[in-house]
Amino acid sequence: GSLALKRIADFCTAEEEHPRRNTSNALIHRKNGAVKMSKCSVTWPLPVDGKAEVQLVNISLDVEPGSLVGVVGFVGSGKSSLLAAILGDMHLIEGHVACTGRVAFVPQLPAVHNMTIRDNILYGRPMQPDFYSRVIQSCQLTNDINRLNSGDMTEVGEKGINLSGGQKQRISIARAVYSQSDVYLLDDPLSALDPVVAGRLFREVIGKKGLLRDQTRIMVCNQANYLRHMDKLALVHHKGIRVYDKLEDLINDPHSPQNFSRASHQQTTQRRGTQQTDTEGLGEIDEVGRITQDELGESKKTGCQLLGSLVRLAQWPALVAVLVFLGAAAASALQQLWIKWWTDASSAGSSAGFLPQHFDWVSVLVALSLTDVLLRVVGSVLLALSAKRLSRSLHNDMLSRVLWSPVSFFDQTPRGRIMNRFSADIDYPDARTFLSGKQCVQNTLITLAKVAVVGTQSPVVVGVTLIVAVFLGYGLNVSVKASHSCRYSESLGTSRLLQHTTETVDALSSVRTYGVADRFQRHFFRLSDAVMRGYAGYLSTYRFVRTLTAMAGFVVVMSTLLANTVFAPSGGPDPSSLALALSSACSVPLSLMLLCVMLFNVLQMIVSFERCVEYTELPPENDVPPTRCEGKPSTVSAFSSWPTQGEVEFLNYSASYRPGVLPNVLSDVTFRIRPMEKVRAYDQLLVTIVQYYAHRYFH
């Protein structure tokens, strides 16, 4: 608890975001699209005591509105850091960064959300059909969208999992173009595209005759054949930048890295031709336009099925523990009866002149008390062992099934949903099974034992209790169903909340840059409200059951009092019987209240347990028997079975991303690659194989 509070406190007291862009006095009289950096030094980590590792030092850059600036440099030289500094994502140690107008950002890793293609492009902006069509056509998305039955209303899956890298990049570019901004920051936007598509997109969007010809474009570019189209070139090297007006100036500059100059010269003289189009990934999308499947919002298993799963996972100690607690409840009831019999015998002995040995009564009472305590201890130990087995078996079965699930499962299941199953849902069976289960079983058996004790003195109370139990059972049944619905609603809301949070964090720079942070926040608040509505409904049913059990306990106490006083047989009630009946009856309301509290904790566990059991029954990959995760794997056995040489063999192999729904991506493939052989793939055969298995095993 204290650790969690400390983390929350650290998060709430963290540094707030500074304004992302400022307009300096030097840019006030310029039109939108101007970018100016003056002697800036920036760093990624927050400076501590004024010290931090600086990524870019004393850099200056002046970009005129409407110009096209290429940013070049070696891998890791700081090209992306330069764009991040303009965006305001880095900590500014000294200097000043400013730009005018709205800014659009195309990240190196495209930010694609789990929604339709159209929503990913519009990004909250109103639909303009004519301009939208121009953007789709210029970004080379027309053929991809036309291949889909649902068109641009097709869901792309979480993080665009069912799109190829090029398709995600083009959607990200289309989003930037549709925003109609003044400054465009493009972080290597053509790297995931084949040369033909990249060339057309550059000409129709980024180039001097493209849709963005009048806007400012700062483009990180690793393809030297596009550098000759730039108005300026900024070379990032040794944490600084050099600005050139022409590519020849960069190549001929003796101060520029010679390796980079030679590489640029070689790339400009190369001509690469290919007719490949980047439309493979969208073939993986479901024909009805939906990728993510809705999560179950209600129970699909009967009580007997859940009980069978519980016994299977918890094993025999749970059943034995219930029997032991039953014996403890019987010993507790016998203690009260024994005291009553002792009192009766003492009264009879004093009047008849005979009194049994005092030691005999005490010894039996002590034996019953010790038996009660011993049985409770044994039952607690057995239940703890059972809870441990349940937690371990449930987690291992869930993990095994998820690891051996087909790729389509991850296409249809957001990460937030899986995270919720392995965190919030499994927390109830893992951390609360022992305490809640023990208290629920004990309070139930003790309540029944006390009612039985009252029944031995006033049998009519048993009949009244049965009638009360019928009404109480009906009320509990209605309340349990309502609480289950509320718990399912809360769990579904939590999954959606986690999914939205992970997507937002992954695309944080784009969310801030496009000015849609408020929209994402409002959606987060709506999801939080949905979670709290489910929890509030659960609390309402809990309070209703507490009121119902209090009324039931009151009826039991009043019926006991009336049966032993007003409607007592002639001669009046036996004092010891009256005392025993009233003392036992008065403790029934408290037992029922405790039972209510523990019962609802158990009901919470049952809902979470059913959601976890659902993941233990996931279908595995075809022809791959799932292996159960049990403890730490043996390193010796793993290496002893490891092949000594690498060999790849396919024999009449066919595969599909979704068998029965989509056509095969591989059909009747047969080949063998022997150890030490070097193979080059042609016509996309091996490329498709590698993409398929990389998607399958390294998801």
C-alpha cells in the first residue's frame, strides 16, 4: 500500500509539460510556417542539479515559410532529436525554439490507433469529402482501400497490427496532410515504402509540385536520391548541425564526414527499379471490417462449471478444508449446548443432592474448545495450500494458452484486455481467495450452527428461519445477478481504459502535436466514468444485501424472543434454554452481516475467476500442443535438445493468417535449406515466409 501511494505521489508531483511551442519576437511579423532555433542545447532526460547528457549542442536553424528542408546524418546522430526539439518533446537547456502556425508530425514509427482507417486520418477533424479523396489518392491509399469490403471504415487493429509498415506510414502521412497545418515535421516518412510508391508519394505530397508545396516541410531523409529536391540540407553530426543550400555543397564540404559524402554520391547515381506494391498487409483484415472482437459482458458458464474448474485448479485440499471447517462449526455449537447441559445438571444436582464431578464437565468443555481451535487451524492451512495451488495453476494455464494462441488472437485482442486479465482480474483469485474464502465458509457454517442451536430449544424458530431463508435467497439471487453485471461492466471498462491508455502513451507526440489531447482526455474521463458506474452499481447491490440480511437477522431474533416468552408453553420457559436461544439468536445478525461482506468479496473473485478461466480455454495454434508453464525451465534440458546446426525444411506447407476466412499466404511450399547454405529470395517467396513467422513467433 505504501509503495503504491509513493508511486502515485511521485507521478502526481512530476514536472508538468511546458508550452510546446513559442513564437519569438523575431517571428511575429513572419507568416505562418517559419521555424527558428537559436543556439539551442537540448537533452532527453530531465536535468538533475543542472547537469544532463546533452543530445544536441548550440544548434541554430532558420527555416523560411514554404521551404523544404532535408535533415541528414548517420544513424544515431540526432536527426529525430532535432524534430523532437522543435516539437518541444525534449528539455531545452539553453537557447530558444520557436515556430509560427500549426504543426503536423509524422513519426518514424507510425501512430495508428485501434479504429477505422478514416478515423485514423481525420483524427477528430470534420469530414471534407473532396479534400479527403485528394489526400487518399496522393498518399497512394486508393488501391489498398478499394480492396476492402468495408473500405476506409475497416478497423485496423491495435497499433495497426494488421497493416504492413508501409500502409501504416502512408496513413500517418495522410493524417498529417489532412490536418492542413503550416509546418510539417517528417521523420523518415519514406523508409517503409518501396521505391515506386515512395517516389509517387514524394512527388504528389512532399515535393515541389505536391499537396504540401506551399507549406514548410522539414524532412529527415536517408534516401539520397531525394536530397537534390531540397531547398536546404541540414547535416546533423557530432551533436551539431551544418546547413547547406545544395547537395553538391554537402558532398564537396571538406568538413562533412567523408563516409557520408561518398555514400550520398553513390546513392544518387543508383537507379533502383521494382514493380512491387505495398498492399499485402490489408489482406489480413476481416471481411466485415472489424478486427477487435467485443469482450464478453456477461457470464457464459453455469455455477457447476465454475465449481468444477475451481476444484480442478485448487485440487483436493479445498474440499477437505470445507469438511474440517464443518467439524469446527459443530464443535462450536456443541460448546454452547454443553454449557447449557452443565447448567441444567448443576441445578438438578443442587436440588437432588447429586452433583457430577466438576472436573469432568470442564475437561469436556476444554476438549471441545481445543478441537474447535485445532480444526480451524487445520482448515486454514489446507485452504491456504489450496489457494496457492489455485493461483499458480490459474496463472500457468493462462500464460501457456496465451503463449500458444494463434496470431489471430493477438490481432483481435487489445493489449489492454490481456493486461487487465493478468493484473486486475487475476488479483482477486491470487490475493483474496484465502481470506475471503475462509471467512465466507466459516461464517456460513457458524450461522447454520447457531440456528441449529436455537432450533434445539425452540423448533418453531427453525420453521420461521426456513421461510426467511427463502425470501433471503430470492433477494440474494437477484442481487448476485445484478452485482455480476456490475462487475462485468467494471472489468470491461477497465480493459478499455487500459487499452486507451497504452495507445495514447504510444502516440503521445502525435496526440500533443495535432492538438487532440483534450479529446483523448475526454475519452479517458468517459471510460473512467464507465468503470466507476460499474463499481457504484456493485456498491448499491452490496448495501441492499446488507439491509436484507439485517432484516433477516432481526426476524430471527424476534421470532426466538416471541417463541420463548409470549408463546412459551405453560410453566414458562426454562431459564437456561431461554438464555441459550437468545444468546445464539442475537449473534445471528452479526454473523449474517459478516457473511454478506465476505460473500460479495467471493462474488468479485468469481467474476474475475471466470474471466481468467476463459483464458485457460483459449484454442492453441493448429497442430501445436500447448505446453504448460511450470516453474523455472531447465537450462540443461533446453540446450541438450537444441540442434547443433541450423536447417530449414518446408514440405507441402500451406498457411493462412486466418484459416477458413482468408486465403493462404503460402500454398504447397516445399524446399530445404541445408546447414551453411546461403539463400537469396526472389519474387517475395521467402520474404512472405519471414514476415509470417516473425509475426507469429515474435509478436
